[in-house]
Amino acid sequence: MADYDLVVRGGEVATGFGTVRCDIGVKGGRIVALAEQLPAAGASVDAAGLLVLPGGVDSHCHIEEPNPHGVNEESFQSASRAAFAGGTTSVVCFVPQWKGHGVLERFADSSARAAKGMVDYAFHQIISDATEEVLEREIPQLVAKGVRSLKVFLTYEPLHVSDADYLKVLVTARKHGCLVTVHCENYAAINWRTEALLAAGMTAPKYHAWSRPPVVEREATHRAIALAEFVDQPIQVFHVSCAEAAEEIARAQLRGVKVWGETCPQYVTLTAEQMDQPGFEGAKFMCSPAPRDEAEHARIWDLIRRGVLDVVSSDHCAFSFAGDKGKAQNGRDASFRDIPNGIPGLAARLPILFSEGVSKGRISLDDFVRLTATNPARLMGLAPRKGSISIGADADLALWDPKAKRTITNALMQHAIDYTPYEGLEVTGWPVMTIRRGEVVMRDGVVQAEPGTAQYLPRGPYDMVKPRGVLANGFDAAPPL
């Protein structure tokens, strides 16, 4: 008789390619058996009447991220609680780079911080200063440590890179088998319009959206893809907010270019109008790209169904509202230019997408599984260990009550931030248990994982981000190592 550490019994197991009622046997933190009925052995969980989903993989999270002036307010411990409360078991977060500095010291610092949490983690490396020292000496060392994605910003002071430096990052990634992830907005255009708005006295939070309309996202997306295609380097476009940008991705995909698009719950729920509130209240909804309108929500859902946008992350980037450390760090009368961008969403991601997508019939349950777990795990090189319910995979599971109704409150989010932009949103479908590597880490909203139990997820080479071998004139200006 097989001996299991845990058996999850009688649930409707969603694989992303169909749903089947079966038992799941767990041993040593991994899934070792899927069967109609497994023998009684060890601990068991009754999942009758529940969906059993792969634990969520959130491939875009800013957590306890140091900056020259301090540290992001969300610690890895508080972020872990939020992740488990929302059914997520793995995250990919960011190692910063500061202008004039390298990256290895920041990687060591971020690694030490992340190890104190509970949620399993991998890293993107931000490149804001594409020096020869960083690209030629330090990036190979990071790759050897399991970092397989480089992040660039085409806007934001002081993070943005020029086209020339973006090309250097693309070439470096190609040499070392990394994915490049890109924040696509036009730096010069945003700055030009921002100065004009401020000169006209238009300083309130609502003008954040005016400063960066869809055209600046579309232009930067087109440029990011064109340069990546030029050097034959796969990229992912982060947090796509509008159809104009997504259609640039779609056109490139039809050409065979290796480009993937990601969006977030805020771009199918929040609107620019929510920033138009008295005083400082609109700052709660400020993120970049900016939320659009309800007509754009419908277009984003269509692009999700088409597969153009095949990952939904949270872009969890949390700043508190009260006090003077978060949104108000430059004062509550600061112009929109000086209010930190970003919203908390780690715990809300899965419930919102399930409710707005599956419960309302916009996407299937299989789509939901692929968008939130399977696809991000594959694209980030975490599969087959993460993102699926399959033999040999980590036993990361979210037990889901598809009929449960909740009204989102900040308390339910369990993050370290004092607000959620989704306060009062009614959702149908809710995680009632989260299992990480075979251990129950959340039950009925109570997180019970121990700090320091997170595992780092080093990534090796993987086929998905290999270059196509298609180059203009057949000339390779930057051959791989």
C-alpha cells in the first residue's frame, strides 16, 4: 500500500486542459499520485464540492524592494500572507539596480530578505544602468545563480534605459539564455506632456492618466518589439493596459516573433475616473500604465480570450495611503508627477480574475488555470515544478469554493498596506485552503506558515526563450556564447 504524507480527496481537479474528479497523493512535497480513489494513508483533506487548482504563480511582484531612500513597505513575510490568502504559492519578484551601482550586492540583499518569507520565489533582475561591468561580468554570475529574466523600463526616472542600452540588454540576454521583460511607455513623451499639464495647473491625481494616454504605451510596445526582433531576442511586455499596445503584440506574434503579453486585474476592473476624486483620494488608484475605461476592459478581455495576453499577474507594488512613507511621501499636496505609482494586488489577483472571468462567463476555468499558473510558470522557466497538477510537480494547490461570495476588504487581503483599490468589490469564488509543497499554509483565511520556510526557485536554461535564429540579412551582430 502506498504511503502518502497527504491525500487531497474528492475534489474537481482543474488541470488547465479539462477537469476530473480524483484524489491527489503527496509525498515529500511533490505530487506522486493522481487516481480515482487513493488508499487511506497519512493526513487527508476533504475537497468534496471544491475545485482543486494549481497554486497561483504571480510572475510580477515588487516585494521588500530596496531603493536608495529605503525599502518597499511590503515585506516578504507580509507578502507571503497575502499570497497564501489569495491562493498564490510562487512569486517572481525584482532585484533592483541603482544608477552607478552593480547588481550582485543587491541580489545578495534581496535573497536574504526573501528567505525570511514563506512563499516560494524567483527573481527578475532590473537593469537601469547597462554598463559593461554589469552586462559582461555580473550578469553571467547571476545567471549561474538561477536568474533567467532581465527587466528594463522604457520610462520612469531614474530607471529608464535608452534604446542603445535596451539593445545592449537584449544582446546580453540572448547570449545567456534569458528572457527580457519590458515596461513599455515612452519616457520623453510622458515627460513632455507632464510638464505641459503642470504648467497649466493640472496637478491632481486624475491627470496621471492624461500624462500617459494609450498612444505612448502603443509606441513603446512597437519599439520594444521591433528592437527585440532586430536582435532575435524573446521578450514579454508587462502590464498591457490597452488594445492599442496589445495589437502590436498580436501583429508580431503573427510574424512568428517570440513576444508574450501580460495584463493585470486592474486593467479589467479599475478606471481612470477613480483617480478623479476630491483631495488625495485618487492616489489610491495610480499605477502605470494608468487604468483606462470600461470600453477598454472589454477589449482586454477579448485579447485574453484570443491568447494575445496569456499571463495575468498582479504587478503588486504597494504604497500605504496614510502617513508619510507611501503615497504621501512627497506630501498630500504633491502633483501627480510626485506621487508613487503602484497598487497592492497580490491577494486580490486570483479572486478577481475568477469572479470577473470564470463566474461571469468571460473565460473558462481552463483559461483561468493557464493564465494564473501554467503559463507564467512555463514562460519563467519554473515548469514543470510549478504551475500544474501533475506527477512530479510540487504539491502547490489552491482549494476553491466557486460559489462562495465575498466582498473584498483590506483586512481580507492580509498585506502590510492600509488600503486596497478593490475595497467593496463583490466577487464570486474564493480560496478556502492553500497548500504549498504539501503543507497546508492557509485554511479558511488563517495563514499558518512559518517564516523562513520559503524556497528559492533557481532557473536553468529552457527552450521557450531560445532565439528563433531569424536575423536580418542572416547577419548575427551578437552571436550567442
